[in-house]
Amino acid sequence: MKESSYNFFYEFQKDPSKLIAYNSRTNSLALINKKDYAELKKYVENGVQIEDAKLLKELQKGEFLIEPDINELEILKFKMFASRYSSKGLGLTIAPTLDCNFACTYCYEKGKNEGYMSKEVQNNIIKFIEKQSKFIEQLSISWYGGEPLLAMEAIENITNKVLEIVKREKIKFSAMIVTNGYNLTKDTLLKLKKLNIKAMQVTIDGTGETHNSRRPLKNGGPTFERILSNLSENKKYLPSTNLRVNIDKENIKSLEEILEVIKEYNLEKTVATYPGYIEPTNDCYSVNNCLEVCDFSKVEYEFHERLQAVNFVPNIDYKYPYIKTNVCTADNLNSMVIDPKGDIYKCWSDVGRSEYKISNISENKMINLEKFFQYILYDPTIDEDCKDCEVLPLCMGGCPRRRVDNIVDRCTSYKYVLEGYIKNIALNKYRELNNEKVERR
């Protein structure tokens, strides 16, 4: 037997006689007595056999110890390619318009075509889904923009046809929407429910004054109060809702106040709040305003600590690591982004940039194989910057778009704050299993 390359051991504050054991490839989490850990280290470092059969079995169960002929990089590679090239699911991000009622300071779609998706393009999308329905087991659609609620007619038309298809073909279906929240009336939310859109992301930029200076209406008017009021007044109609709080160097201090604002609007048990990373995609925003991933990771961790302390949703378990295979839409063969003209891209950030376009929904050919292959053929298990990293299973090379653009700062936040999350999660699980009341700080 040999030790896994993805083992982590941390002190356990609840019981000094134990350590937390975590494996980033299997996602195994356990407590181990320090004397048993000493036995493990003797075996790994000096070849002294572990006499305790139960201990040995448990270490093998969590794959903290593995057979000597196992190549863990090959396992990661196999799972990555199996997921990346799977045809069981189809993932579509659809932007029915790039038009927007906001004028956000960092928007990477500034100056893009503000047209709306034609019936012809809508029908071509429906025909494409119809054709794919013979081969897939699940379909997911993310509505995106611009502001997608400005194109509600297109969303309704496509979704109603899709619901007929998935019902007939017995396909598992899920849908979500990314919206600025300004038009989230009761009537709109009831329409979304009818369309089986069960998840939603709404974005704010800190507290009122800060938000309104960064995410105003096109005419310069404020938006913050209306967004929060929409969520508060209609919370019983909301789907599962994430409230993203965009953060950079300029508004980082407002993050400290945002939880009080959410509480004022009685949303602390309704929306799941989290910090959002702003980056200068497509040269839309000053690099100097953006946080490094390392710094943002620490801000994100401290924010989730605060959520845990005041018992908002989600608690710290929201950040339990999950194993990545492919990273996102960009490096998944059967996922794509479709803009209002029917042009197809691999990444949300590519929309509207001709050099990133790979096809059109009306065509049956690839027009930009070089860009497509940059996304889809990358292998982090042979990347000199990634292959020896202990958190590779949680990252798999990081953001594909940043990699394609040769941006070095693309690692997962777990590279910088994994210990904090794992320690908190282990403590919570221990208390839960022992029926202990969790003290709120």
C-alpha cells in the first residue's frame, strides 16, 4: 500500500487527541486518533506495518491508503474525459437578448448587439433540442443575457416547446435564470414557476449607495431598493435563489454591512448570499480594481464564516468541496452558449466576440476548431502548473476562459482556504452527530 497524493491532515479543535483526515480525490472526511496517525506515518515513511486491521480497513475505505499500482492522475484523467465527452446530458446557456436595462460599470457585454432573439432562431433551438432528445437523459437550460427577463416572450416560447419534448421523451429537465432582479414582479415569478424554472441568481454590489453607483439603470436611476423589495415582497414565490454580491477592491468594505441589509428585508432565511468575483473580462474593467484569486478566497471564506455565525442560509456546509470532472460549460462537449443571433460559444464571457464563436445553431459545422480545441482538449493532469497540486481534483485546471487567455491566476479558492472550510465542516458534523447545539458567534 501507499499513501494517496491527496491527503490532508488538520488539527481538530474539539478534541486535541484527534486529527481531521480529508482526501481531495475521494472527498473522504474522517477523524483519526493521533496515535493511529502516528502508525500511518511510520508505515508511509519507514514501512512499519499497521497491525490494527480495523484502522487499515478504514484508511483503505477512504482511500487515504491505496494499492501501489494505482496511478491517481490516471483516475482523474479518466473521470474528466468520461464526464467531458459524455452524451447523456445536454447543457444550454441561452441569451435571448443582450439588451439590458442596467448600465453596470464592469459589464463585459458593453457595446454588444442589443437585438432580441428572432422566432427563426428560437425555432432552430427547439429543432436542435428535438434532435438531441433521442440521445440524452437530461437537459439543463440556463437563461442569461443581457437581462433575460426583457425577452420573456422568447423564454416562454422555447420553454413551452421544451417541456413538451422532455415529457414525451422522459428526459430529466432543470432550468435556472440569471437576472438583475429589477423586473421580478409577482406575475413574472409565477410565469417562471409555470415554466419550471426552479433556480435563480440575482446580483447586487454591496449596500445601496455603492450598488446604485455601480449598477444603475441606463438613465442613471437607482436599482438597489427595487431589487431587494422585489425579493422581499415576493419571497413566497421565489424559486431557489442565490444572491450574488459582486466584490472588488473598491466595494469590499460594503460586504461587512450587507448582511444587516438582507436582514432588514427579511431575506436571511430565503436567499443564499455569497460573494461574487469580478474580473476584467474582455478588457471591460480595470485590472487594478480586481482582487487576486488568493485575496478573494480569503474574503469569501470570512464571509461564509459570518453567515455561519448569524445563522443565515447557507451555512458553512455550503462550501463542502466537491470533486470536479470537467470545470464548466466551456470544457464540456455537450454544453454550449447560444446568443440572440443563434451564434454558439463555449463560455458565457465569449458572447458577442467573433473570434470566440465556434458555430451557429442553424449550421451543422464548426467554424473555429482552434478555439474549440483550446477549450475541450486541455488536460490538467499533464499541465506542469497543475499536475502535482494537492487540490487538483477540486479544480482541474481552473477557469477555462482564463486559461485560454493565458491568465496565470486561475486556481480554485480551495487552494488558499481549504483548511478553514474543512475544519469548520468537520466541527459542524461532529456536533451534529453528537446532538450538540452549535454556538453562534
